[in-house]
Amino acid sequence: MTTSFTPGELDDDRVGAFAERLFGLYTDGLLTLMIDVGQRTGLFSALAAGPGTSAELAARAGLEERYVRECLGALTTAGIVDYAADGGVYTLPAEHAVCLTGGGSTDLAPMSAVVTLLARQVGPLAQVFRDGGGIPYEAYRPEFTTVMDGMSRGLFDDQLITGIVEPAGLAPTLTAGVAVADIGCGTGHSTNLLARTYPRSTFVGYDLAGDALDHGRAEADGWGLDNVTFEPLDLVDLPSDPPLDVVVAFDVVHDQADPATVLRRVHDALGPGGVFVMMDTKASSRLEDNVGNPFAPLLYAVSTLHCLTVSLARDGAGLGTVWGEQTARRMLADAGFTDVTVRDVPDDPLDSVYVARTASARAMASR
Ligand SMILES: C[S@@+](CC[C@H](N)C(=O)[O-])C[C@H]1O[C@@H](n2cnc3c(N)ncnc32)[C@H](O)[C@@H]1O
């Protein structure tokens, strides 16, 4: 199908502006891949160590100079790296180095790998657009495991305890010693950080992905933790006996095939006065509210390329990444949670933290 327009129908300036925007988008897409190459190869770390020529930087990172020079051409013309023609020296400004190296929640370089990972699914995705169904989680592995870990590890290191657990009022409970499950724990870095910080509590990390759980076990062993285990489990089978005191779920609920059942199982696994901490995407459930949210296009695109389709692959609800606060609150209430508060996550504009409680023993007794 071709589109035809009568002469004068189009505003040429708008056509030009939009075409320019498209070139900009494609350029940014390719630059994202250059950033992924830079972080995988150690080029950014070499740049962060100090200015250098392409030969010096290549030697510093143990890379082929010709590739390094070409990649630096892209990064220089994009304004990511500064270049002094006199001497052929490249410099990564300190403000850029903070965002591209060093780990922690300000290091955004690992996130570039999401684009690389999801781009591989464009062909299969076009097929399910036509045929229905979805792309299963397994199609994204094993790379998904390390990419997801790279995205969340720095945030957990910097904010899990002080930016998420403590503002939720959970520190005294966890310090005293309670039973906790981290559902959809992935590589279990969050589980291990919690277990290390609160040695009197016991932690179990559940996930479907055996390779991710192996990472969690290896880290726990390395840290000498004896209060954490990792077990394969489909979350729709979350046991309610023995009861848990706290359940945490980081970036997990929206891509479930059956999120209503998972939330109900979480509710039923928690005893009276139990607490569910759910980190999930920060958005409205209404598209019109998300127009103008600079992060919304990213969330909808990640949804289409991953979160929505992995749910539909299991004949699931297909909530999508942008299920939004209104739907999340409704589903938490439907699952039986009585008291829900929502907070921002420091250093993370993409997520909110929901703290949902089950009814207290006293409230249940008075019913
Ligand atoms: C987006 S990742 C988040 C991983 C981790 N919480 C983090 O923040 O790094 C979602 C995780 O949930 C797991 N998952 C998805 N559906 C599941 C299910 N039904 N049962 C168990 N795990 C599930 C996936 O294997 C994946 O590791």
C-alpha cells in the first residue's frame, strides 16, 4: 500500500523536521550499540583512566587500534568523547565518565546492552504480530540473565537498603529476623545484599531460570552467607506454608503470564501484617497521561519487545511494562492487600516502589 498526497497538502517544513528526527533516532540507535561495544570491551574504562591517543587507549584496553579509532570517531562526532586534533588525543569528560563507568546506580552503560539484546527479536516479533502468541523467555537467554543483572546490580548496590528497604520502614523487622522471599530474583544480587545486611533473617530467592539461580548461589557462597537459598519455582506455585513475613519483587510482576494469581499467592503466603515490596515501572495506566513522560517510549518499546510478548507466549494476561499505577493498585487490592503506598526509587526514574500490607491479625480477628 502506498500513500499519495495532493500537491500543497503537506507542510514541507514538518516533513523535513520529521525526516531529520528519524535520522536522529537511527543515529542514536547505532550510537547505543557503540556504547554497548565500549562497555563490553573496556574502552570506556580505558578512557576514564585518562586522555590518550587511539593507540594508547587500544593498548590500555588490550584492543585492536583500528576498531578503537573508528568507534572513537562515532563517539567523538556524537559529543560523547572530546578530541584534540593536535596530538590526536581523546578525552572522556568526567561528567560522562560518571555515567558510563564505575558501576553503581549512575553507571548507565550496562543498560545499552538491552537494545542489543532486544534487537535480536525484531524478526520473531514481526512474526508474532502476524500470527499471535509470543516469544518465550528462553529465547532471550542466556544473554538476558547477564544483561538484566547489569541493569539492576548498580541500583541494588546503591539503593536497595537505603533507598528502598529503609524508606519502606522494613529495617527494624528485617534486623529482628523474619522469613523473606525474593520472587523472580534473577541472579539473586538483591537477595544476597539483603541476606548480608540482615543476618538474622532468612531469605529464599525464587526464579524459573536455573542459570540465573546459579549466579545467586555462587555469589552467596563467595560472600559466606548461610541465611539464603535459591530455588527454581514458577511463581504461580508460591507456597503459603510456612508463612512468609516479607516478599520482595523487583521488576517481576508486569511480565507474568498470570499476574493476578501470583499476587494472590504472594498475599496468601504472607501472614497477618505481612509486607509485600514490589518495585515496578513508574507510569500511568492511561496512555494519554504518559504522553510527555520522557521515559514512556522506552517503557512501551521494552514492553513490545520483551515484557508483553513473554507473557503472551504463555497464553498470559499480557499486562505489559506500562500496566501503570492505577492497574497495579487495583490488582493489589483484588489480591487482598489492604494498605498500599507508592514511592519513587532514588536514582531510578523508571520505577516506583509499592509497599503493600496484608490485614493485621487484630483486623482479621475483628471481622
Ligand atoms: C525482569 S527480570 C528481574 C530480575 C531481578 N528481580 C532483577 O531485578 O534483576 C524478571 C525475572 O522474573 C523471572 N520470572 C518471570 N516469570 C516468572 C515465573 N512465572 N516464575 C518465576 N520466575 C519468573 C524471570 O526469569 C526473570 O529472572
